[in-house]
Amino acid sequence: MKVKFTFNLQEEEIQHLADSTETLLFDHVQWLKNIHQIIICDLPDDNQLIQNDQQCSFGRWYFAEKIRP
């Protein structure tokens, strides 16, 4: 059975969604850069940062959406 999802979004809502997504992805890239810097530069581990992929805004958003029914 195919399920068809249809959303009627106004231009403002689409722009807000795009802006929010851009901000979330920017934050996630910053988190990744921090991880890469630790690994590449052989810096002392920041276990909380490394182990918690929910640290950045993107991770918090992603996991909040993922657990919704």
C-alpha cells in the first residue's frame, strides 16, 4: 500500500524551514570539524563531544524527530 503525503506550505513556512535546516547543518558541520580536529591533531579526547552526537543543534533535532511516532 502506498501512502501519499501532501503538505500545503506557504512561502514563509518554506523559507523558515530552509533557514532552520541551514542553521542546523551549519552547527553539525562545526561539531564535525571539532571531532576531526581532535583526531587529526591528536588532541586530548573530549569524550563528551566524541561520544555524544546529540551535542549540536542538528543532532538534537535529528534524534528528536527520529523518536517521534
